[in-house]
Amino acid sequence: MAELFRRELYLERLRPFYDTDLIKVVTGMRRCGKSCLMQTVMEELRERGVGEDRITYLDLDARRYRRVRDPDTFDKAIEAAIGEDPRGRYLFVDEVQNVEGFEAVVEAWRLEGVSIFITGSNSYLLSGELATKLTGRYVELELFTLAFPEWLGMREALGEEIGPTAAEFERYLREGGMPGAVRLPNPAARSAYVADVIAQVIEKDVSRRAGKVRNAEAFRRVMTYMVSNYAAPTNFANIAEELREAQGTPVLARTVSRYAGYLEAAKVLYRCPTFDLKSRRSLHGGEKHYLADLSLYYALNTDNQVSYGPALENVVYQYLRRHGWTVSVGRVGRLEVDFIARKDQRYVYVQVSMSIVDQNVEEREFRPFSLIRDGWPRYLLTLDPLPTTRDGVTHLNIAELMASDADL
């Protein structure tokens, strides 16, 4: 078995809950590393002196549990694994959403004194009784694919030589951060791996759960279109028209919207809403969608060139979300601020650009900041090697900021 790579940021957030009666819910796109995180927690418990007989692990995607799909068989599987005395035990269940009605079973074992950790690959996990009847009795940890410093750390742990930050960051933008792909030897193998992830998402997290995708080809074309046009303003009517006229796919705007919702639920896409800075409220329309991982784009497209504008926006969006910020696209009149991020009653404003060496680009990026009247911090993130300071705006190099893993 390969040595586990410890993702310290997430472990720090989970450790305070190891021995509480709160259900620990780890969510994230399929194969983003949820199972390895669970294995790491189990490893830490063993290091603390917890006996093997007190740790139970069930992978509901495994062949031996393929028939565990209802509450009764799920309960019996847990009982067979845990034994007669549940108090003080630790239960880990991977892909718990495979069981319809798992919530009542999990709650019953929680009340028996079991510390429970569960994972799920989509937001349906938190759309049922777990969210309604168990409010206040669970804590959610959302797991993302490897951030830049994690990607560097895993490659270093595998014995790879790490080059200059700028060059490595450019490679990261091309390869993405799928943990399983990092271990593979060449681009073709990594691309095949990501393509298989997409197939698994469609089969297990969309078709099986949604059950309403009547036209599989239309769904795949909508998915390809949205993945290919990530970080652009989303207009479902325009997407439907484009698919009808350019690809001959008869699809309605409301169907495109529904399919986008399935992709969001499967955590393939993340919806970033629009917030108007003048009215201080969210707006209907104009939202953007970002990818769970940049490798998804390359798996669905023959284009291997990095389009820096959307790619940099995507990694900055993930960076902010990973550090616990709630993120929106900002509107100031007709101008746009790439991101408004909120955390603990704090706000920051973030503009992202490949470079501002061109004076016209510099003016364009700084203009929205000049219209913001409050005193919250403002950041301009670029790939320029010598960031400057202007008008109270902090200008940072994106690659160096990502490599440091420092929060804003």
C-alpha cells in the first residue's frame, strides 16, 4: 500500500472533532482524496494508541458491500463489523450516499456512542435528513483536489525533483491536482485517469442519483460545454441556443439549468453567484462556474494550451474556498470585481490577471477598486515577477502566494 500523503490543512480542521459525538461529514468530488483522508485519520488514531478492534472501516463502493443499499442491510453490516459493544468505537463509512435512508442508521449508532466519519461524492448527501433532522449534530468538511503546495508536496514525497516555482506552477495549471493522477508516470495515463473519473461521476453521481437524464448525449454535451467555458458568465438560454444551432442538440434552457445543477451536486462545477456592491445584495444571473479541477478541462478537450485568464481565476477561486472564504463575483455598476470573499465578518476584494505590464490592462484592473468606498483590503493577483503597490491595493504574485499557502 502506498504511503499516505497527509493533507494537514484538512486534518487540522477535523482533529477537534475526533472524539465528539458530532457526525464528521467529508464531501468532495469523486477521487479528490476523501478515502485517503479517512485512512489518514485512522492512522492518527492508531498512533494515539487506539486499538485496531475499535476502528471500523466500510467502503460502500467495494465489491463486498455492493448489496448494501438499504438501511437494514447497512445496519447489519455495521453491527457485524463493530460487534456487541459499540461505545468508544470509531466508524468510517466511504460513499455513504449509496444507501438510501442512511441517516437514521448513522444517527442510531451515534446515539450508541460511536464516533462516526462519513464521506460522500455529492451534495445529495446533505440534502436529506442529515441536513433537516440532524441539524447541529454533524460537522461538514469540504475536500478539494490538491492545492499547489499539496501537489508539490506529494510529488516530492514520490521522489520527484521540484523545479523553480514559476515553472512548476505552469505545469500545475496544465495537469490539475487529482491526487491519483499525480502518481501516474505520463500525461497519457493521467488523462485516461481523469476521463475515468468523469465516467464514474456520470454513472454514479449523476445518472444514479438524479434519475432524470433522459438524453445522455445531450447531458454530455451540456457538461462538455460548461467545462470548456468555465470561469465565463453563465447564461443558460445562450448555452441552449449554441447547442441547438452549432451542434444540433435540441435542448431547452431549463434543461441546461437542471443539468448544471446535477454537475454542481456532483461537485464537478462550483457555482459562484453575483453580488452587487451598491445595493449590497445578490443578483439573479451573471454567475460563473468554476471547475473542481483544471484537469477536467483537458480531459474533455483536445486543446492542451493553458488559457491563463480562466485558469488563474479557477485556482484563485479554489484557493479562497479552501481557506474558508465564501466567494462571489462582484459588480460595481458595469464593472466587475473578480471575487468578493467573506469570512468571519471580514471582506476582501480580489482581481486576477495574468499581467499588468501593459498600462491599459493595469488601468482596467485597478478601475473597479477605485469605485469601492469601504476600507476592506484589496488584492491584485498576477504572474508578474515584480509586484507593485498602488492606491492601497496589495499586488501579489499568484504562484508565490499559492506556494506559500498563506491566507489573505
